[in-house]
Amino acid sequence: MFVPSLFRSSASSSSRKRSVQDWSGNWVSSRSGRQSAAGTMVNTENALGVSALRACVTLLAESVAQLPCELYRRDSDGGRERATDHPLYDVIHNQPNKKDTSFEYYEQGMGSLTLEGNEFSLIERDGAGYPTELIPVHPKKMRVLKGPDGLPYYQLVDYADQILPMRSVHHVKGFSLDGYLGISPIATNADTIGLAMATEQHASAVFQRGATMAGVIERPREATAIADQANVDRLLDKFTERHGGGLRNAFSVALLQEGMQYKQLAMDNEKAQLLESRNFGVVEVCRLYRVAPNMIQHLDKATFNNIEHLGLQFVIYTLMPWIKRKEAAMMRDLLLPEERKNLYIEFNVSGLLRGDQKSRFEAYAIARQWGWLSVNDIRRLENMPPIAGGDRYLTPMNMVDSQKMGQSLNATPQQMKEIEGILACTQ
């Protein structure tokens, strides 16, 4: 079993560990499944059986995981550069720990956030205090406590005799009411998810038992009387065996004798609005995660005119709040206090914000003509190598300061040469 080095150090280090007896009554963690109003038990594991919920969770997890996570350093000119020489850069950009790739780590973390409302990782540090590894921990394996100083402390279930300070744990919270623990969307919306689960179970039961053979057989008064109850049961059993076997006997033809009639009592799928209920369940789960239904292949309302805007809306209003949560938590937990003035962590979302190729190239042309992008600036945005002479910027000559219009019109030949020299220097 893996034992983090922070547990292998001396137990006398009070700055890193404290006795559990000092924390009685301070637990703020609370996670458990509950029964929904529809009668289904809802927890993290069976909620993933709802296809719409699983699609939303994996969409968010994979969307964040594919974004490069960069460590930047601010320079004196107001620009920035990648801090590739910093010990943290390789951890957050390439490989957070010995086991996981960066994609796997961020995917697992985002999955925990969207399902449990919290993401936890143990922080391994070197002698200088820089993080060397981020080891993910399942949220159900971690408990959160409120310390006497008002700060959160942590306890691993497998190491119940140790209390960890914030310095040893990277914690990303979802929406929280107490500031210590994020709220699980599964727990707070169990009725919505439970209704979707119940609808799926009902649909399965309908096809298993037969959709249209729930009714009564009526016999006219003048028909020959059936001898006894045993004959009645035999007739019903035979009828059910032949016509009520679900998909195997779907659309079978029934022949009733002696004027008997079959009267259906149960509603069929269309009357029971089964398909509409299942579609509504998909929309409700999408609303829970703020994901447009078209993003999980529910294309009823999507058109070629709005699908690109829906994609941009997904990045701006769905992904960005999650990304900002993660960036802020990483800067708090992984950067040293004195480094936060000049260093910052950022996920690169520029690739997701790009429009189609035609719109993108038209935007590049405008930026180039108005002089705030050079050829090499555009090539870098398109992941192309720079070219010789590509760093020159254009200056539109038809735009003149209105206060200097008279001076420009009345300029002497010598002044015009000076103006041309200044413009030449800026290109």
C-alpha cells in the first residue's frame, strides 16, 4: 500500500500533524446517498448509470483535462513568459506524479469536482518547500475539519490518527455554503436524478413485461360458461404466455373465441409520454451542470446557425467558472506566498474560444490591417513557426488625430519627411 512521505516523517512534528482527540466535534464532512422522492436510491455510483449525467461529467472532465496548464512569470514590460525553469512547471504541465499523466490527473480531479463537489490531492514537497508531486485522493477518503484557528484541516480515512494542515493538501471546492466543503450536485439534486433513474427503470420494465397486454378479457353473457376457476387461470396463463413476453412476443396476433374481447387498461408509451419524460430527464441533468443538450449529443434544438455559439457559450459560462476555481486553488496551495506577486497559473483556453476557420482568418486580417497584430503574431496563434520580417506592424495612414489635422494639411516638405521617417521607424 502506498504511504506518502508526509506520513513517514516523525509524528512529533506538530506543525504538520495533530492528535485527533483535539478535534472532536469539528467535523464538517458529510457525504452519503439518499432515497429520492421517486423511490430510487441515489448516490455517486448509481447516478453515473444515467447516461446524460455521465455524458455531462465526462464532457467537463475531458474538456478541462485537454487544456494545457501553464505557469507564467510577469516581466517588467507588463508581458509574460512561461516559467519553465520553476520546479512547479513540470508538475502542473507534464506529470503531476509518478503514476498519472497530466491529462489523467486533471480528468480525475474534475470528475471528483462534478460528482462530489470537492477535489483533493496530497502535496509532496522538497526541502525548499516546492511541490514535487500531487497525489489524487478520492473525496470519500478525505474528511475536512474546522480548526481552532478557523482554517480547514484534513484527515485521510486510511490514516485516521493524523491531521494534515492546508500546506499538505490541495483542495478545490465546488459551490460551498460553509467555505470548508463543496456541495455535491448528486446529493443536492437527488430527486432530479432519481426521477431520471426511475423513468429509465420504468421504460425497461415496460419492454420486459410487454407494453400493450395489460388489460382484461371480457366474455359476453351468452357465451358458454367456463367450468371452474382452474379453467379461467389456464386461459389467462396461456394468453399471457403467448402475448405478454415482452420483445419476444411483440406485435403477436391474438385470436379470442366465443365473442370474448380484450380491453386494454394500461397506457401505451405514447399516451404515457414515456419518450417525453426521458427527454425531460436529459434536459434536467444538463441544466444541473449548465451544459447545453447538444454538447452531449441531444440535438433536438440544435441548428447549424446556433451550434457554434452554443459551443462558445459552453466555454464562457460552463467551463470558465470551473477553471477559475482550479486556478485560484492551485495558486493558493502550490505557490509560495512570496511568489504570487510575479507568478501565476493559468489554463490555456484560447483554442476552445476560436471560431471557424473563415471567421478566424477574417479577424486576423482586420487585426493585421489595423496594426495590432504582426504576421508572426498570427502565425504563433496558429501554431506556425515565425518567418523572417514577420515582426513588422502596419500603420493605417487614413487615420489622423483630429486635433492635428490642420498641422498635417499645412505641413512643409521638411515636416513631411520627418513624419515619414517616424513612420518608417515604427514599422
